[in-house]
Amino acid sequence: MTLLRRLSPLLVAPLLTLPLLMAPGAALAAPATEAEMNLYTRIAAVNVCIARAAGVEFDKAVGIAGETIAQLLQGQHGGVIQQVGSKPLSLEDLRKGSINSAVLGAVEICPKEVPADILKKVQDAIKSSGGKTAPAPAATTPKP
């Protein structure tokens, strides 16, 4: 038996326990703060920009970035965003808001990687909202 075969269970074990270590207990989950939301939005936007530069379709790039942030918010914060309120948001609401945030962030960071029609829609929406561009991942969910 080769050394690699004998060691393979030891190499796989950390991968199996990683999700358990990363998932906080329900009591430990704190609402996502405004600073955390800004960071998550920036990360999602940078991911969209990198994916687009590598030739990934815009919808796919935004979908993956949005899903990543939605899952992070669900797992690390129990779906609660401080700016929105104390009630956990559904995964679907988190997805919608996170995708919107990824799009808004990409428009800000790498507008050349955003399709022209989407870029125009976002710019028009920003103008009609008085220039407010701070994306809120739960923009579709009103504050309680």
C-alpha cells in the first residue's frame, strides 16, 4: 500500500469538518452590520468583474456572486441584516438583494464589463433615486 493511500483519510478529514467549523451556532449568529454588508457587496462586485474579464456571461457571473453572498448571509448571520431589521430574511430575498448588490457594485467598479442595457437601467435608477448608490442586499424587503 502506498503512503498516499494510507494518508488519504487524513487529508480528507479536514475537508469534511470545515463546514462544521465555519457554521456558527444559531445563538452566535449576529446580524450583518453595515460595514460587513459593504464588504460583501464589494467582494461580489469584484467577483463579477473578474468573471466577466475571463469571459463568463454576465447573468452567470452575477448569479454566482449573488448566491455566494446570500449563502454567506444565511450561514454567518442567520439571514439577518442590521440595516433591514431584526427579522431573518428568506434565502430567496437574500438572493434577490445580493444579486442586485452585485450588479450595482459591478457598475461602479467595472462598468465596461456590464452589458450596455443593464448599465443604462442601473444609471437611470440611480438618477431617479437621487444618486443613492449604496446597495442594500435586501432592497426588495421593507424595514419592519
